[in-house]
Amino acid sequence: MASSTAAARRYAKALFGIAREDGSVHETGRELSALADLLEDSTELRAALFRPLHPVSERRAALRAVAERLGSSAVLQNFYAFLIDQRRLIDFAAIRSEFERLAAEAEGRTDGLLRSAQPLDDATRERIVSALSRRTGRQVSVQVEVDPSLIGGVVAQVGSLVFDGSLRTQLEQLRNNLTKD
């Protein structure tokens, strides 16, 4: 996930507000993804758009042509031009990431991280995801990582909430309780 700067959050929030008013949040997200995929696949396009060697007018024209070819809405074409004018196209990945987060939040979805000492079977993973969804009041989608340093158990993080059921933490708590005066 791209890091999010304060400026990227502001731009994403503004774009999200416009898309929400137009009822085009889903479509705008797809259009942002289409440009992101193209940028990822084309080093020439990235070079043309992100290097200041090319004049702003050329970068605007190139991005407008690409956006038209992708079938981007007029709102997004203008947004891309604005990003170039403000020298913020460099924040595109962070803007897209923040837009996706805002869209997920508006739909009652959120992402989380689930770390376990060993790979989880599907039933266990689903049981944990279901519990996290009930606890947060949102539909939780988790990325699962194996972390052998946990010894056993799992640690789940959803936003700022952390649920630590790892054996390592339980052993540390037991040690602390036994060594108290």
C-alpha cells in the first residue's frame, strides 16, 4: 500500500466528495485503478509524466490522451490535469489508496492484518474474520501473515484496534505476574 501524505489525503477526499455527489464512487475507483495499472506497466509513460524534463503542457496533453483512451470521465480528466498543474501527480498512488480506503469506509468495509504463528486453515481464518467484523461493526477483509516469533496464537489489527492472542504475549504477561512483588 502506498504511503499517504496529508496532501494525498486532501486530494483523495475532494475527489471522493465529488464522486459521492455524482453517485460514481465505484466507477471513479475503477478509472483510478485503470490508470494505476497502466502506469505500473509502462515505464515510458511513467517517465513522460513524472519527470520534470517534459513541460507541464506536454505532460497534461499526454495524460489527457491516456485518460481519454481509458475512457475516463471528464471529472477524472480534469482531476489528472489539476494534479499535474499542482505537481502532485507524484502522489497518485497515495491518492488512489486513500480514495479506496474512503470508498471502503463508506460501504462499511475495512482492511486488517492477521498475523499467526502458523498458516491458518480456511475455517479458522473465517471464524476470526467473522469475530473481527462483529467487533468492529464493519465487513473486515484481512491480509494474513505467518510470524513464527509469535510462538502460537494470532494477533489481529484492524485500524488502531489490536487483538493480541499470541502465546508470546500470554507468556510475557504470566512472567510479569509471577515477578510482581
